Amino acid sequence: MASFPPVRAVERAIALLQCLNQQPISTLDLLHRQTSLPKPSLVRLLQTLVSLGLVKHAPQHGSYYLTSAVHTLSCGYHSEPRIIEAAAPVADAFTARFKWPVAVAVFDTDAVVVRYSTIAQSPLSLLHSSINMRLSLVSRALGRAFLAFCLPDEQEIILGLVGQSSEAEDQAAGDLATVMAMLAEVRAQGYALRNPSIRPISNTIALPIYEDQRVVASFGLTWFSSALSLEEARFTLYPAMKLATDDISARLKTLSRLPVRRAELPLEDFPHGRAR
């Protein structure tokens, strides 16, 4: 719950933008009927949006319409933020229960990049942060979990890109037969592990995150090798991680079906009742 009241000018501006988005051209009378905002308030808001380049005024028709600049309000909201929106509460709850830090990584050209981590919430972490860390697709658990469950044609293209990498951890991609055998093993067991030669003080287990049967990210947990054996991690952590990734996938499906809702302003703001 916010500790301060919402800014009503912002609420009104958003409600107006959503109404403008409902039809190609809007008259002042139409916007007044849709929002129940007083016409003087609407004019002030519209003039502000015009000055920002988001709206244009056609005075000969007494109408207003959105410009292409409104795309700048949504260009940052694509699959990656939606994945984090779905995964963050699940990751937070997982670390609260098991204490170990978990991370969510997404694909980026020839690697996966950590976009969410619970390191700050975990008392059992080796690192201060892993946000924006690039991880190998062929050597790291988060990368392997993504690559192994890609569609075959996607996998082939990605391996070609990784094969051109100069990163030391990507050199394994040069031995295609070994890499394909490793990926087949990951698919068979349902999870990926980090190459044991990399940071043997710890280990990572990672699983794919799906949206509509297509892998879109990976979910990994890192633990101290001295605290848990690999078999113990498989037995105690893998089942819970599978439930967590299933939960994230279900949340992604829900988010993809959510309608865009017009902001509803408080009843007392309107002289003629609630916005329609």
C-alpha cells in the first residue's frame, strides 16, 4: 500500500491517453463523455500532451489524435520485462524458503544475461550481485538450460554464433559432438549443471522457463559445494525448482492474456459519476 495518495493529475493524464487510444480521432465532447473530466481540465491536459509531441490537434475538425511518439511509452515493455514480472515473486519466495540465491537469465546473441537475482535476499551467496552478468551457453548451467531446450533450428544458429566467440568458456563449442551429447543429457534429465571445472567452490542447477512451449529464459540456483552434494541438490532442490518454473510459465500465460485496462479515477473527481 502506498504511503502517499496517488497524483491525480497523472491519473487523469493516463486515463486521457487510454481514451485517445480507443479511436483514431477524438473530439473534446467525446473525451468528456468517456472520462467525465471537466472540459477545461481536458483542454489543459491535451495542450500538455500536444507540447510533448504525444498528441496532435486538428483545429479545423476540433479533434485530437495520438502521434507515433506514443510508442516511446511502450517500447521498453517487451518479453524480457514480462518474464521478470512473472519470475520475480516466485524467485523471491524460493529464496525466502530455501535461502540459496536464484537467478533468471535471458538469451542475448551468444550468451545468457542475468536479469533478476535474489542474491541481496540470500545469506548464502558468494557474490554481491550477478545482475547483467553474461554467462556462456555451453559452460554455465543457466546457458545450458536455455540452449538445450531451444528448437533445433534455433539451437543450430545459436551454436554457430557461440562458435565464433573468443571467450574462454565458449571454446567448448568447437567440439560439436561433445556439446550435442551434453545438451541431450540436459534434455533427458530436465535440468542443467555448470561445467565442474568452473568455480568448483560452488555449483549451479538450472531449468528452462517456457512460454507457450517455447523456452524464453532459464532459472538457476547456486549453492556451496561443501554444503550440499550434487545428489542432495538433485533430491532436495530440483523438484522445488521444477514447481517454481512451472509457476513462472503459468504466470507468463496469465500476463499474456491480461487486457489493457483504462485507468479508473476516484468517483469524487467527477461531477457526473464514474468514468465510463
